[in-house]
Amino acid sequence: TFDLNRDIVMSAANQQVQWDGTGITISDSLNAGNKLRLMSGGLFISNDGGVTWKNAVRGDGISADVLTAGRINTS
């Protein structure tokens, strides 16, 4: 799991980063629907270009609504 995450981070070349009053928004250049926004209220994700946002992480925990099965390591 850690190796896969390292590979994803190291190969991130197709992205656009915008930093403004709404936080830091990272957009996938190859799939405009995929966006991630980081702000003081948490980490939010969108798969419709930012029309709607789902909370992924806040100060009090990770939202189980956005977890995908297959890469959860509980040890």
C-alpha cells in the first residue's frame, strides 16, 4: 500500500494547482472531473468538476463514505 501511494505521488505530472481564498484545489489535467480541495475545514473530493464536493478528511476523522475497498490495511 505504501509503495503504491509513493508511486502515485512521484509520478504526478498531469495536475493543475490553484491556491486562493477557497483553499488549495488540485485538478487532474487528464480528467477534469477529478478535483481535490484542501482547506482548514478538511479535505474534500469531487468527481464532477467541483459542482458537488464530498468530505474525505476532517480534524475529527476520515469519512467512511468515500473509502474504496481493496487497499485498507488495519495493522
